Amino acid sequence: MKTVEIYTKFTCGFCYRAKALLKGKGVAFEEYDISMGGPKREEMLERSGGGRTVPQIFIGGAHIGGSDDLAALEREGRLDAMLVD
């Protein structure tokens, strides 16, 4: 399974929804809480091409976008294939 990384903020409903989708599929992920800013926020901005909203989600190092993008991949039946090595 590819590495999944998600940049979040503590009070973000979209973050909760994305994490729930991943957990529901049994997908382990690395979460980076950027609620207080710091170096992980700067890393997120760089990796996402300037994306300032959360969540920002990466699968196997590739930026896939936010919660709506993740949900669309699942609806279209493409998420499972993206998760496999």
C-alpha cells in the first residue's frame, strides 16, 4: 500500500470527512496537524503548489487535492487503484 499523508487542522470538518473515508477503507495515513502553522504548514504549501486550504492529501507522494477530490476518486472507483503499490 502506498504512503498516504494528510495535512489537517484541528477544527476542520473537511479534514474529519477525509480521514473518516480513509479509516473506513482501512487505509493507514500519516497526519500532519498544521493548526499552529510552523514548518509543516510551509512544507504543505510547497508540496501542494500553494494550496492553503486543508486537508491537502498526498498518495505515494502525489498530490491529489482535498476532501472533495478524495471523495470523487472514491465515487469514481479510482481510489483503490491509486493506493496499491
